Amino acid sequence: MLQVLKKVSAEPLGLLGLVLVVLMVASAVLAYWIAPYDPIALNIIDRLQGPSFKHLLGTDQLGRDLFSRVLFGGQVALKVAFISISIALVIGVLLGMVAGFGPKWLDSLIMLFFDTIRSFPTVMFALATVALVGPSLMTVVAVIVVTSIPTYGRVVRTQTLSIKNNEFIKAEQVMGASTARILRVHVLPNVVGPLLILASMDIPTVIALEAGLSFLGMGVKPPTPSWGSILNDGYTLIRNTPWPIVAGSIPLLLVTLGFTFLGESLRDQLDPKLRNNR
């Protein structure tokens, strides 16, 4: 993995993506130490202030420091993204390998589950679920997990089917190797690269979904800071001040660019066909 990161950092876009990702993750992890103010502390006297040395990104309608809220909003965004994608990856890998290596009837059943989930538009499914269950961080995570499982499961299933009938797999079976060992030793290493690329590309989408639900008031509950709730405040106050809109938009833009550039560079390094054509 270190060799891959070195190759990624040797390319301009890969290096830019890596730097942006590291900065966004570090700012979220270290928010408790680098945020100058409590993100939910009210200060009505300083409401709707513009950027200054005291408030780097200005303040909102309640006098809360926008820079501090952006830092802590990054914690929410990355927590949702990493937790949901990690869970979806684990479940998708297991279901994909079972579908590809198992009997035909089980493969058909799992594919029916995948097709059923993917038949619903993600945003509409998220809105319906939040409307039924209620807005919360765990509801957002659950929606993302359910809608992401088919994507990873299909990739793993395809890779499993491509090597299922290879001679070395037949030899392993004749020698008495268990199915679990074959999947762990021969199948799993072949799907790690494509899954890393997919995961890095999905993180901005997941963060945008969380921000969109929070913007609509159906995501993280206030006063917990979220990039989407900051944008919502900015939308309602656009005639008074543009700074909440700017403060909420900048991190979404940077995290999208960072993970997209990093994913593209990882694809160039981990995809054998692309690597051999260079």
C-alpha cells in the first residue's frame, strides 16, 4: 500500500487529491484542538459578521463561529462516510463472494435482492426512510449502507465468477481446500483494488447525500454542526450575508475534488489494463 501511495503522490493530480484528503481528515480529527470557538455556543452580539481575524469565515445568525462549525461538520461528514462505506464494503464483499461461488439458486436470490435495492432512486429511498423512521445520524448511515451494498456486491461477484473456474481453483478443491480458504486466499486479494477505487469515489457522494438531507432538515439534528445545515442557514440568510453559503460550500467542493482525484490516481495504479497501457 505504501508503494501505491508513493506512485499516487508522484502524479500532480494524485498528489493534490492526497493532500486535500489528508487536510480534510486531519482538520476533522483535530477539530477539538484547532477550532477557536465552541461550534454551538451562541453570541448574538457578533451575529452575521463577515470574515475577520476573530472569525475566519464569519458568523451565522446566532453568532456561532462558522469556521468552528465547518471543522466539526467535517467530523459528522467523515464519520457518516467512513462508517457507512466500511459496513457496506464488508457486507457487499461477503454477499458478492457467496453469490459468485455459491449455488445458482443462491446467486439468483442475492442478485434479486441487489436489483430490488437498486430499483429505488437513492435520494427518494433516503427521504422515504427518514420520513418513516425520523431524522438521525444512524438513519443516514443505515440508508447509505443499504443503498451501497449492491454496488460492492456486484463487483465482488463479477470478480469471483471470473476466477471460479480457473485451473488453480479446481486444483485447490481437489486437494481438499475449503471454500472459505479459497475465497480468502484467491478471491479476496483480487477484489481489494477495485473496491478501494469504488470506495474513494463513493465518499464524496455519501457526504453530499448527508449534507443534502441535513439541508432539508432530515439529517443530523440541530444544533449539531453539519455542512448541510450551514448551507441551509446560508440559504435563508442569502439577502443578509453570503458567508454561510461560502463556508458550507468550500468543504464540499474540496472533499469532492480530493477524493475524486485520489480515486482516479488509485485507478491508474491498481487497474492492470490502465497500468500496462501507460
